[in-house]
Amino acid sequence: MNDPVPNLLFTYGTLRRAAGNAAHRLLADSAELVGYGAVQGRLYQATGFPVLVPDPQGVAVTGEVYRVFAPQAMFVRLDQYEGFDAASPDTSEFRRDLVSVTMNDGRTVTAWAYIYQRQLFDLQPIPHGDYAKYLGEDPGSSGA
């Protein structure tokens, strides 16, 4: 894995442009798309949004990698959106962790991702690991 690059963000859910969600606007003027890639893990549908649990034995969870222009300020906004409290990480719904992303061109980069840290009870698995594809398959999902 390359040295950590703290200004990269891996998005797999509502922040992805491909998901068609208004939340993507959080990145619109504050980041640029670097490319597409995947993280080994498991993806689940919670109420209105997906959650990622890293797992080396999991599937390739697909997403978009962004370079964040002003990481300190932007991650404060993203942390708030994602329900991560840096002052109390253990009680947050998500935590922001560095993950290894295999880019579509074969490179491996290190990027921040929001990782779910609550129980997985009653969450629907997204077996193929692609939230945008899942939204197209499931007319009952809200995509919020």
C-alpha cells in the first residue's frame, strides 16, 4: 500500500455521483474525481443509505475516489453528514478510517472511508457491492 494520502476520500454510497443523491453536492465544489475503484468488504442497505464493513474475504465494494481540496474543513462537514464525531468516535454510527482502494487502472491508493460500526441486525446485504447498481435494482429503496 502507498503512504497514506489524507486528502483522498473513497465514496461508496450517497456521496457517489453515480448514486444520484443530493448529498453528492457536498463534494461538488470541494473535491475532484480522481477515479473509480473498490475496497474489499461487505455492503449493506440501512434505512435510506448503504453501510460498508471492510472484510478481506468480502466482495469488491465499488466506489469513487475524490481528492478533497481543503481536507481539514471539508472533513468536518463530511464527518457531520456521516454521523462521525471525532471527539467521541466509539459512540459514532460511523468512523472515518483509512482503507486500501484498488483503482480500476490497477493502482492501489490509501483513502479515507466512512466505516459502519454498529450491529448489522436487520440490514439487507448488497451482495454485489455496488450501491448505484442496487438502487437501479430496488425500486423500493429511497437512496436518501
